[in-house]
Amino acid sequence: MNLPRTAPQRAPRLLPGLARKDGFLLHPWDEAHGVRTSGLVAGRHLRAGHAHDRHITAYYGVAPSVFRGLLARWRKLHHAPLHKTTFIDIGAGMGRAVLLASELGFRRALGVELHPTLIRSARRNAAIWRKAGRARCPIRFHAGDAVAFGFPPGPCVAFLFNPFGQVVMRRWLLAAVRAFANRPGELSILYVNNEQEDVFEKVRASLSRLSSRGNPDDPRPNLVRLFHGPIQRSSQDRLADHRILANQPDGEYASAPHEDCSIWEWLS
Ligand SMILES: C[S@@+](CC[C@H](N)C(=O)[O-])C[C@H]1O[C@@H](n2cnc3c(N)ncnc32)[C@H](O)[C@@H]1O
């Protein structure tokens, strides 16, 4: 009997930086939870046809200890109830920060991501996370550009782990400020590896100039920085990130014991 020939099954092609031959190592957090958020993909490998994708820095999941440290710092400074607040990861990658946020009691945890392959991984990870019963709130991932993302009503916390360069950071920040123009007190911005901090300073300064020309009895909201400083990695994350980055064949990135972070609020 002649059986129909079937093409040999090929494993799907991984993005550069996610294969063992590229020096990929699994982060122990992924190993512990059965998800896949590890790997380093340089920005040049994340071009998928959008005008903003040439400004992508890289994909790399935030160190869980840095995420938790920054959230704990924010909660000391910001007392609005978490169950009314939406968490949004701006440049969500494979979803590590959204999964971590979903354990904390937010109203919902959202992620917006430009690269289609990364967002597919994020959705797979969310399914695993929900099945394991770890999500305490709804999780959603939106495919597309962070600058065009429509913020939901109610208090929001936008989380950024150095997703893009200066041009897109300025566009994103101006879009956020416009969206919250009449919603002072409803936006917090948590920024890890805050390379584009000067964009925030410039936008704040230009808003102050506009505001000082207006009615002093009707102050306009502006950006206020509540925190600026290092957040330490745990020893487990320090070791893991060091091993992962040192294993990269081109040695392009290095890891430090901490991440420089800042916390901004939109206040009147
Ligand atoms: C350093 S990774 C951070 C991943 C995730 N936030 C985390 O902490 O695990 C930055 C991510 O931002 C995404 N990104 C960059 N520019 C973007 C844009 N304009 N819109 C949406 N996502 C973007 C990249 O594709 C990348 O996945």
C-alpha cells in the first residue's frame, strides 16, 4: 500500500536570541512556573513592519525581584486602592511583568506589545498562568503600538521596562498626558532602566511653562517625580541575569546588581 508522503515536521523558527545555539538559558522563574519568558532578543531582530519598530530597544523580561521592589516602593507612595487600578505593561514582550502584576490584586492586568511573535508567547504564558490559578485578576494582551493604545477609564499604572528610544518615548508620553488631561491623580508611571528619563523632564518643563501662562487658580496637572533611584535585584535574579547575559555570543549586554528606576505621577 502506498501511504501519502507527509513533509517532515519542522520545529517553528525561534526569534534570534531564543535558541540554545544563541546562548539561550532559562531563567529560574520560568522553570519554577512552567512559562517561557526568558531570552534576550536584540531590537534589530524585532522588525515586523511598523514605523516604530526601529526604536525598539530589545526584548528581555524584567527581573521579578526588581518588579516586586518597584511595585512595593510605589505602594508606599501611592495609596489609591489596588482593586480599582488597571496595570498596563507598555511593551509587554512575553508577558512576565503582566503575570507578576496579576498576582497583586489589581482590577486587571493588561499588556500592549508590537511584535506578533512575542505577543503569541505572552498569550500562551497567560493561559498557563490562569490554569495554575496564579492570576487574581483578568489578563489581556493587546497587539499593536503603545503610542496608539487607548487607556481604560479609572486609575491606571503604566509600567515600562526600557521599551523604546527617545522618539517613541516622547510620543508615548505626550499621548498619555493627553489621555489623562482631565484625569489628574489617575496615572502613575513606573519606569525600570530609565534611560529616557530626560524626556520626562523636558515634557514636564514644557507643561509647566504652559501652565504658568494660564489661570493660577486653576492649576493644570503635570508630571511629578516621586522616586528616582536603584532597585536591587535579589541574589537569585542577580546570578540568573548575569549567567544569561554572559552567555550571549556577542556579549552586547551586561547586567548590574540593580536597575535604575523612577516613579512618576500625573497630579494637579
Ligand atoms: C525590555 S522588553 C520588556 C518586556 C516586559 N515589559 C517585561 O518587563 O518583561 C521591551 C518590550 O517593548 C516592546 N516594544 C517596543 N516598542 C514598542 C511599541 N512602540 N509598542 C509596543 N511594544 C513595544 C518590545 O517589542 C519588547 O518586547
